[in-house]
Amino acid sequence: MPEILDLERIKQRYLAYLKVERGLSVNTASAYSDDVDKLTRYLADAGVAVERVTHDDLERFVCTLRDLGIGVRSQARIISGVKSFYRFLKLEGYVDKNPTRLLVAPHMGRHLPDVLTVEEIDRMIDCIDMSKPEGQRNRAIIETLYGCGLRVSELVGLRMSQIYVEEEYIVVQGKGDKQRAVPISPVALQQIDLYLRQTRSTQVVRRGSEDILFLNRRGGQMSRVMVFYIVKELCELAGIRKTVSPHTLRHSFATHLLEGGANLRAIQQMLGHESISTTEIYVHIDRSLLRDEILRHHPRNK
């Protein structure tokens, strides 16, 4: 093992390892790389070489994250990235021992995300200004996000060639570039069709975006931030005071399916969750909603 590691070269090899061997998406691999940067900057300030890190050094790093006010969930994600990096270093022979083996992420209580009611989603849709050029596009976006339970990255990357109208399903490019088929409602298909005929057909499309479904005003692929602002603005107009993002519509999709009696495994497949434990959070949401319904409507509680 060399005395001093060429850290920049190793980081590039690690990034390639994440994308090629682990099959992570560009965004996920970039997030892991950012976590490594946080650690290496801390170690440089502390005068500790990456290859000589001890468990105590890493514990101090975690304490620093906490002292900086970084949330528990973000701490856990950073620790996961650091563990992944040292597993890579051990695998490639850059270090003899993995100092992260006993590093424990902070305990996270189960977080129940905010969920919109069907009535609140209807109010959002009613607030869309259909007189504006982007009105029909935004209507189609909300119907697709909520109707298919998509991640915002999946929505902005959705292609026209991935929409199967007769069969009523779309093919989605999910995390790790894995594809899955998702049913799409006739309502969402109708709004997409109106958008294609009324709005998109009149746009000058930028090169490389010819097959992208949802375009911005300049004819290019929409950004995730742009969709975030659309959802936030509609919630404000609808008088919704919850903490809402495009992901809230995905949570609402899953919760409403569960309330309607859908099988948890089916929801898992539609959401593209690798582990059923990720999907099981909606069981907890459903139970809390049922409890509220009982408290409000059971005759013994009148």
C-alpha cells in the first residue's frame, strides 16, 4: 500500500465503481461522492490521512455533523456514504481494515410524511390557470405525478415513446436506471393527450428533447426544481398549509391505494421500491388515518 494515496484519482475510481459495478444512478452516485468530500475535508482540517482513519476519528466526524445542526436523516445518509467508500477502499486494497465496520448511524424514529387528501388534490387542480400556455401542461403533470406515484426525476425524464396508450401503462426509468411498468389512469392519459395537442405541438423543441414529454417554455426538458415550484404554488393557491413537495403526491398515491385495499406488494412494484420494508411505512400511515376516522365518527366518541 502506498504511503500517500492519490485521493482525487481514488475518488474518480470510486465514482466509476458506484455507477458501473453497483448500478447507481448519476444523482445517487453524486450524492455518495459528496458525502466522501465532507469526510475528506474534515480529515484534512484535522490532519488525519484517509488511509489512517480510526473508529474514534469517525465518531468525532459524526459528532461534528450533529454540532453543525445537520438532521438525523441527513447524518444517516452521510454515514452510509462513508461506509460505502471504505468498503471500496478495502475491496481495492487501499486500506487493510475497514474503520467504519462498527460505526452506527443515529437512531431515526419512523417518519410519517405529509399526505394530501383527495379533496386537497382536487383543490390544487382547480387552482391551475388554464388560460395560461403552461396551464394544460401543469394539469397533466399533477395528474401524472399523483396518478402514477412517480418520483419527480422519473416525471421530468418521461418520454413520449414510453407511453402505451392502448395498454394504459407507462415505462419509467427509476433509481439505478432500472425500468418498471406503471399503470396510468384514463384521466391522466386524457390530460397528457390534451397537452400534446394544445401546447406541446406548438412548441419549438430543443435538440435532444424531441422525445421528452414535459417541456419548459424554451422547449427543453423541465428541471426537478421547476416541478417543485409548480406544486408549491398550487398548494399556496389552494390554501394547503402542509409541508408539500412533488414527493408528497407520491406518498398520497401510495396511501390512497392502501386505503382502497391495494396489496402492499403491488404498491411496492408500482413505486419501484427494492425492499418491502420501504413500502411498509404506508401501513403505519393508514393505521393512523383509521384511528382518526374512528375517533371522529364512532358513536362511542360522540
